[in-house]
Amino acid sequence: MAASGQAVGNEAQEICSLDRILEALKLLLSPGASVFQAQAVLLPQPLTTGSGSSSLQVTKHDVLLATLKANLFALEDKFLKDPQWKKLKLLRDQIADKAEWPQNSVDVTWSFTSQTLLLLLCLKETMIRLAANFNPGKPNPRTPEVAPALSPDALSISQQKTVQFVLQFVVTLGICPYLMPGVGVPLRYRTEFGAVVQDVVCLDAAPDATRRLYTSCRTLLNVAQHTSLGSLIFCHHFGDIAAGLCQLGFCPTKSKLLTPAEESCTDVKTQLRSRAPAWLRRLCGQLLSERLMRPNGVQAVVRGILEGAGAGAAGGSDAEAMAADWKKCDLIAKILASCPQQSLSPESYYKDICPQVLDLFHFQDKLTARQFQRVATTTFITLSREHPQLAAKYLLQPVLAPLHRCLNTAEIPESYRVPGTILVTEEELCRCIEDVFKVYVVGNEPLTVLMDSLLPVLGVLFLLYCFTKQSVSHIRSLCQEILLWILGKLERKKAIASLKGFAGLDKAVPSLHSLCQFRVATQGGIMITIKEAISDEDEDEALYQKVCSEQDRVEHLGDLLSLCQECGLAGDFFIFCLKELTHVATENEAELKTKPFSSKSLLELEQHQTLLVEGQEQKLLVLQLMVVLCERMSEQIFTNITQVVDFVAATLQRACASLAHQAESTVESQTLSMSMGLVAVILGGAVQLKSSDFAVLKQLLPLLEKVSNTYPDPVIQELAVDLRITISTHGAFATEAVSMAAQSTLNKKDPEGKTEEPQQSSHERHTDVAHSHLEQQQSHGIAPQTGLQSDAPVTPHGVNEPSTTISEKSGIITTEQLQEVLLSAYDPQIPTRAAALRTLSRWIEQREAKALEMQEKLLKIFLENLEHEDTFVYLSAIQGVALLSDVYPEKILPDLLAQYDSSKDKHTPETRMKVGEILMRIVRALGEFSSSIHLEKGGGAV
């Protein structure tokens, strides 16, 4: 007996073949005669209902049970009759003797599972022995290209598929049927085969369900200790094994499984909607919290929850589908934003995880980055909503730190004040802008803490936007979107205040530090450095660069505001600038005069002069802003009645202020007529008015009354009185003057270009002139259109539409008026000079006889003003010369050619360029007629 026992032990120690074990596993899954029936059962099919399906289900149950019994019988028959299976039988028996679970049961599903687990243990033991006895030998240095010998415990691809198939059977038969409702995915809703398995499992037979679940989980964990087998197990079945372990370790003992009969009585929809048990929710929360608080815990939790949806290390084919499923990402964000009970305090928790949340923004993998960025953005929003102070401290401050570092309100350390020192690197600035875009624009949640945190750095952000306009930069669009988003979400007063800071009108708004500057980095990005010291020789160049940058800043602000017209911000800012322009236009010259030198100290005098210079700079800046806004804005700048009323009110206030300062001019009179005509258009039916609109219009009543009492023109006085009556009566009573003013403002030519010529009253002539002036302003960039236009003018009953030809307007001006305008064309004040040039141009266009008699003098005035540096002045001069050449081309064109030739030696290249621009305009306007004009020059015809 002793010798026999020793022989058996020696045979058991002999290494079994991997192929034999895999053949045994295949035999369990492919029983021969019943294989076709088993495969039919295994195919996933949709669930069906009815009596027919019930009988079919019973047949499938019988086929499955018969197949499992046949598999077990065939395996045992091989062990008993085939001598080549002796080693495997000895190894299986040896492992079975050491096993601590009952291997036989009345329930054939458990007997089948038990034998499969034994064969998996045999496979693991054999692979360990083969690897232990493997000696690959030393590689041959003469043939280094030869691949090293393969370890004998390595599984081929087909063998791996067999093992995966076996593991699927073990999990389906040994774990899933014994999970409680709400723990894991119900087996019957995975595949049709799973529903059959759930029904054939006998929970009343020994061993009990808990023992079976424990045996299956523990055995699979034992098999998973081998690296190759462990990867096959955990890659596909980790969730089910983890669910089984959680139930075994933490489920209350009083809970019990549902029997098949109880499950059949449970509504399908109710089971699909069943929540996880309370103990499982508490356990998962605790485990997630513990993992979160470890190093790189945020990334681990995010990857774990998104596993299988493309967020793993290798991505996945369904990553794009998951990218659209934001609910899962939002759920993760809520988990991250919730402080766990294990944490010492909320602040310590957020201090640990917030830097990790920021890191989620910077993943390079596109499939992973989309989901991680969504999680990070939603976490930002959730934390800012629930804990604004902590969010500002640990999320927003780190994101905006590069911009805060270079603010004029920040204290730059002495060690950083060395010229050329990099204050913000290219990578820091780029990452900052990208993160701000993701949090604010993509998140699109105008929370108070988010708005307040971005507000101080808007000035730097706008200057960065201006700098990106100088060359190609990928962050230009990001800066623009951020600025448009914040300006649209801010309260209107704060938005206007920010725009004032952008334009340089409000020095209190934080901006870039005076020592800092933007520079192009070596990699093509942008960095912030300390400025180089300016020498005395470079002061002029520095001043020139400063003026150019300020002008560019206003231009870029106009471009930005042109994108803000729909929300009404552009209209509100235009009205603000118009009100500021009123102060500029009516300022008393006495304010510019200083007190006698003896009454002030040198310091006081210097301070006073500095204030005066700054004030003049502000006024010039307002004028420049108005010019840019008029050029950039479209006819849709005003989006509601309130803005139109504010525009008219600003115009009326300017007219009243001009009267108070005795500064009435033609431009003011025509602008006033235009604005009052606009009110008449609104009241005339061009816009459908509501009762609330009349409440807004009533704001004009005090100003209209003041105009009617103080303005010297009787026509405007009468119109102001009539407008007050119409507004007060909510349009119930409208005088003929209001209707005619509306018609004149909306006057249009017929399709053939002809106009009617009825007899005009003085009021008609006045409003028609105002309309003509308005059209010129709109076409040449003086004032934007209101957008409140009608396709057809409103014509009340019994009133004809007045219109005149240009030639009939001759003789309106007097000699005194002409002389006054000619003198104003040399006025040192830029607005006065430009207005005079525009007035002369309008008179030429209207063929005013008194003006046309002085064509040579007018040409001289226009040409002299071409040399002026101000854009508004020389553009007005160009317009005047072009209009004068339309009237007398055969006289003006030769003089211009002579001027163009002489400017080469006598004038600057800029003046020569301006004259050339005039010639181009004339040639385009004249067309073929220009070729018929022969100009005598140097004995030849040009």
C-alpha cells in the first residue's frame, strides 16, 4: 500500500500538458450530440411573451440541463477510459481533495460550475510548474535578431479564447445568479441565455447560495494570481467579482435572495429601475472617498467610472458615443464636489483634490480629454455653486494666477524687475487662456463667484486680445470668445465700466502693469516680460508706439463691439460715448485757462497742467471712439425703443447745452432735426408701440419742452411742441407737422430714380435738409443708423409725401453763413474744422450757387487740409475734393494732376498718397468720361 501510494504521488507530481487541460475545458463546453441545441440556447435573443414563448422557454431549460449533465458525464468517461488523461485526473483529484467546498450537488448547474473551477485550478497549477522548470538558455550573440524562446506557460490566441469562454460560463453560473437585486446587472437582462440560467438554478439545493458565491469568487481570485489568467479575469469580469465580494463582506445577514418564483412575480420595469441597496451605496461612497484622497485619486476614480467607455489607458471604440453621454461625467463631478465624511474638513479635502481637477484639463489624448475636460468643467461649476469661497481659493485663483501676476494692482518683486525678465511663460499663458475658456465659455454658468473672479483681469485679457491681432495666434479666438461671453453676462453697468477701462477712459479699471509688456515667444506663442529701459534717444519712438497702440486699442474695441450688437451692449456704449461727447462739445474754454503763475506753487501748477492734459486726452479719446463706433456699427446697433429714446435724449441734451453755451452751429441744428425726425418716425407707425414704450418716450418730455422754449428756430420749436403732445396722448392726437417730419425722414426715391416736386413749406425744407444730412452721416461714418426703418413710409390720409431735387435747394445759405464756415475750416479745434469741411462738401453736393462760385478757394481749402494729421480732417478734405471734381471735372482734374506732380518735391509722401487717392476716386466716378478729358501738360495730352 505504501508503495502504491508513493507511485500515485509521483504521478501526480508529473507535469500535465496544457493542451490536455484545455481539451477537457472544451469538452465541458462542447458535449457532442447536444452541441447544436446548446449553441441555439446560447445565442442572445430578444425576450418574448405569451404562451408560445413559455413553452419555448421550458424547452430551453430542458436543453440546458441535459447539456450540462451530458458534459459532466463525458468528462468523467474520459477520465476513466482514456489513459492519456490519467495525469490530468490525478492532478484534478489532488486539487479536489484540498478543496473546501462541496463539489457534488442535486443542482446540476453547481456541479458543472464546481468541475469547471477545478479544471481552472489545474490550469493555473500546470502553468506555474511549467514556468518554474523553464530554462531558456543564453542567447547566441551571433544571431541577435532571433526572438527569445517563448515560455511554455504562454497561451496562444485560440487558447485564450477558450479560457475566456470558460470564465464567462463560470461567472454566469457561479456568481450572477446569487447576487441580490440592485447588486450588479440582473442576469436575465444581459442575454437570453442568462435568463434561462436564472430560471434553472436551484437555490434550495445544497450548498446554499452564499456558499456558492463565496466559492466562485475565492476560486477565481486564486486563479487570478497567475498574471496571464488574472488579466483575462479582471479585464472582463472584475465588476461581477467585485459585486460578489461586496455582497459577501458587507451585506446584512437578514437580507436574502429572491427565489425564481419571486423573481417571476416582480415587474420587469421595477427591476430595471431598482436602486442599489443602502449598504452598497454607503460602501461605494466610502471606497471612492478613500481612493480620492490618495495620490492621483481623482484621475483614478474618473478612469474607473468611465472604464469601458473610451477613458481607459487604451481608449475604446465607443469613446465617441460616450463623449455625448454627459450624464455620467456630470455624476462624477458631483462625486468629486461632495466632501466625504472621512475628510478632516471641507477645506483640507478641496485643497487636495482641486489641483488634481485642474490636471484633468490638460490631457493630450483627444478621446480621453473630451470626457476629462467635461468632468473638470462640471466640477468647477458645481463647487463654485455650493462652496464659492473654496472654489475661488483653490480653483479660480490658480487658473487666473498668470494674469493676476502682471496686473497694475499687483506688487512685482524687485528680483523680477530686471528688464527682459519673463514674468509669465508662453506655456503658462496659453494654458491659462485655454482653462479660462473651458471653465467660463464651455461651462456657460454665470455664477457670481465666476464673474467676480474674472472681472479684475479683463483689462489684461483685452490687451492680450489686441496683441494677438498683430499676428497669427491660436489664442485670439479664445480671448475673443471669453470677452464676448463675460460682456454679455455682466450687468450692463459693469459691462459699460469694463468697456470704459478697455478704451482707457477709466484709469481705475485694473490693467497691465506699466512695467510689463507682451512679446512673441520663441515657439510662436506669447509671453509677458518686463519692459526694457527707455533711453533719451528712444523717447520719441516710445511715444509713437504708445500713440499707435492706443489707436489700435480703440480700433480693436470697435471690432469687438461690432459683435455685441444683438445683445444691445454696443448700442448702450454708443449712447454713453454720445453723452460724453456732449461734455466735450460744450466745454467752456475758460476752464482751459490757468490762474496767474504767482498764485500757485510750481508743484500745484504742474499738477494742474497734468490734469488739463489728461482731460484733453480723454476728450480726444471720446472723439476717436465716436469715429470708430460710427464706422464699425451697423444699422442694427439699437435693438429696442429704450436705446432709441436714450439716443434722442442725448442729442436733445447736447442741443440744450450748446444753447446754454451759445455754441449753436449748423451741425447741431441738423443733428437735432434728425433726432426729432426719428421720434416722429417712431410715433408715425414705423414701430409697433406698446403702453410700456410710451412710458419710455415720456422721458423726452422735459427735454422737448426745454427745446421748444429756448431753441431759436421756430420750425424746431413747433415740432418739439407737437411731439410732446403726441407722446402725452399716446399717439391719439398727432399734428400734421409730426406726420410730415416722419415722411421727410423716411423719404425715398421711386424705382426709376425720379422724385416728385411739390411746393415745400419752410418746415418741409428744413426736415428734408436734416434727412439729407443724416444720409451723409450714415454713408461717411459720422453716426450709425438706428435700424428702426420701414420698408414704406407712413403717409397719413390727405398728406402728400414731400421731396425735392438737389437743384431746388440752391440759394438756402447766406453770404454770412458761407464766410463763417470758411473761417471754421481753419479752426485749430479738430471737430470744428472737420464739421466745416463736411458742411462745404454737402453744399457742393447740393449745388449751392454761392459755394460753387468760390470753387477755386474751396479747392485750395480742401488741398491744404489734406496735410492735416487727423484722420477725420483729411478724410473730410478728400471727400470735398472728390465732390468738387464731380461738378467741374474739366477744371479740377488738371489742377489735381499738377498738385500730384508738385507734391513729389514740395510735400510729404503721405500728402502725395492722399492726392492719389482723390484721383482714383474721380477716375472711378467719371468712368469712360475721364478718358475724353485732354489735359495739356508738357506739350502733350495725358
